[in-house]
Amino acid sequence: MHKCLIRWCKTWFVASAVVLLSSCSADLSDYRASTPKFDLFEYFHGDITAWGMVQDYTEQQTRRFEVQIRGEVNGNTLTLHEDFRYHDGETATRVWIITRQPDGRYLGTADDIIGTAVGEEMGNALRWRYDFLLKTDEHELQVHFDDWMYRQDEKHVFNISKITKWGVTLGQVTLFFTKEQ
């Protein structure tokens, strides 16, 4: 009976710690007063170069890449043409169609995005969430991306994306954007 109670207490403690730690995350309103103001359409209109890497759940770098981006704004629609070049020679293209909603949120679609991406900005931050069809050599896996973009200045944006499946972190993507003048 005593061992059973100790095991139950340990299990309860671990489960409580996991719930507590997983509920701790940044809130977009934390960036309300941060500057410069993030304006998705203004920043991504024109030519941008980005560099990034993918890390797995052990934080080991698994891929490196460069992206050439061309953004075109037409009213409440931003079209992003993204051309990826990976360190292993692979190339890929993604075209985002992003619309600004009357409530200030953004909705976006692309061929490898499942459903609709939703974005919100406040202060110098933009949070962008969507489901993605991740293709590996052996499988296709539906994962969730939680992107946080931070406007550093007129030319630079940092992006950290958590990749999860059923709430478990599978990896992370880190990007650095530079806007051409």
C-alpha cells in the first residue's frame, strides 16, 4: 500500500508539472507596446531574402535553407512567392495567398497548408498558426506550426516556429528575413 501511494504521488507530481509547464507560453498581448509595429503587408511587399534552419526534437540541425520571397499587395490580399533552396540541392516553391480580415486578423492558404492559416499581430510581433503536410522520405505527416515573427527594424524580421503533433514538439524552424531596399 505504501509503495502504491508513493508511485501515485510521483505520477501526480510529474503530470502536474507537465500540465503547468505546457500551459506557460507567450501571449501576443505581451508585445502590445513593442516597436517597430509589425505590419505584415508593408514588410512583405517587395523582395526579401530569408535564411533558416530546421532542428529536430533533440535540437540537432537537420536542414539549412535560403528563401527568395517576392510579395505583392493588391488591396486586402498579399501574395507571397517563396522559392526555397536547401543545402542538399533540393528546391521547392510555395505561394501564399493572405487576406486581411475586417477584424485585423489574417487568413492564409498555400498548396501544402491544410485548411487555413490564421495570423494576428500586435506591437512588433505576429503569430501565425497552421497545419502543414510534412513530407519525409518514408511518410507524409500532418503537423501544426506555431510561428512567432518579431520585427527588429525596417529591414529585419526574426521567426521561430514550433512544429508539434498532438501537442508534442517534433522540431523547430528558425528564420532570419532581410528586406531589400
